[in-house]
Amino acid sequence: MKEILDKIQTILSTNTEDFSEPYVEDEMVEAYDEFEMEELYTDIYVLVRNIDEFYGENASQKAALLLESFLLESMVLLKKDPENIVVESGEFYVKATSFTPDGEVVLSVFEDVVLINSMIEYYNDALANNEFPQMEIGIGFATFVKEDMFEEDEECDSDDESCCCHNHDETEEHTCHCGDDEECDCEHDHYSDEDEEDYGIDFNNTALQLAELANSDDLDPIVMNDLAYDMLIEVDQSFFESHLEAVSLEDDFVVYHGNIVVEE
């Protein structure tokens, strides 16, 4: 964390005109591997909940630079972790997806969450000491089972002229695909094998939903789903039972939340 403190101090002590594009290391590349279907994956979603306070007419450029530094350092940390398959970022978030077949790997990925949550304290201390708004960060952590985009090929009705596939012979089995610029009114899902990603995608965006809940109302900055929690307690039951609290939300949706940081 000393390196993070040094970077924070550099931002605060340098004239804003002297800042150039942030440095990103060359070895930060996205790693893709071959995985089996129907495996477990985990998403980390780091969300800036109060992004509007850092931009606009009355916002401080140094405060914005500190926010951008936090997001950059979070992205660097996630990209350096070999467990993460893909990392993406935007103006107000950083997201990572990892292949997590067992609790030990989920724990390894969760360590990234703890480090990022610890960095938040350093950045917010610097922001507060300079009378800037503090970052309100929510971190969602969700383990999920990879789902196929489609389970089996669907047949079009060859007599349905509204379908772009209606010219197929009626005895021929085929998957219904419509081109991006073609209109089709048939009730098929238009996917092809080429659309299938080689890593797990959570189509429910669970980690994002958890990040939106985190650090608000009565919930701590880290919120995870029940599957992630179940896998973590398989590795260290006493630690996670004592550091995370269960909360039942609408429709009996149970999440676990806490505020775990690196101990000095």
C-alpha cells in the first residue's frame, strides 16, 4: 500500500497542468484460456456511486484525478491477477470475471476485493484531508454458473414469411439467425455458436446489482451473493462467519456484507 500512498501524494503535490495520460504497464493483458462448459465463475464489480460529485463546473480537478487514479489502480490490480480472465472499466466502474471452480480460487479472487476496499480508505483519507468529496464505492462479488446462450437449435417455420430463414427447405434442420440489419418477427432467439463467449457471463449482472446495494443504507461496502459466501466458508468458516453478515432482501434474496480491509 506504500506505493498507493506515494501515488496519492504525487497527485496532490503536482500542478494539474503537469499531468499527462496515466501510465499503464505493458504486461497488463487480458488472459483467456480454454474452459469446460457449465463451470463456476465469479464477477467483481467496483462501482463509484457518487460520480457526479467529481465532475462538473464546481468540481476539483485534483479530486477527479484521485478518483481516476483509484479506478486505474483497481484495474491494474485486477489485470495483474492471473485468475482474472477479462477486466473491463469505464468512467465509474471496474469489473473483472474469473474462473473459480472451487473455494480456494474464490478466496484468491476475494483477496483482490479486500485490497481494493483497503485502497478506498487511503484515497478517501486524502480527499477528506483536502476538503474534497469522498468516494462512495460499492463492491459487488458474485459467483455464478456459466449458462449457454441457447440450449439447442431451434427450427424456423419455413412457411412463416416474416422469418428471414423461411427460404430453408422445410425438411432441413437449422438454427434461426437474423442479420443485424434484417427484421424478423418470428419468436426465435437469434444466436449462433459464434456468439458464445469462451468464459462465463452472468446475464443477470448480479455483481452490478450487489455493487448498487453496497455502501448504502445499512449495507457495508462489500456485498456478495450466497453462492460466493458458501464457497468461501468451505475454506475458512470461522473468518467469514465473523466478518460477514447475512441480510434478507426482497423475495427472500439473501446477501452477505462486510467491510474487510488489509490489516497493517
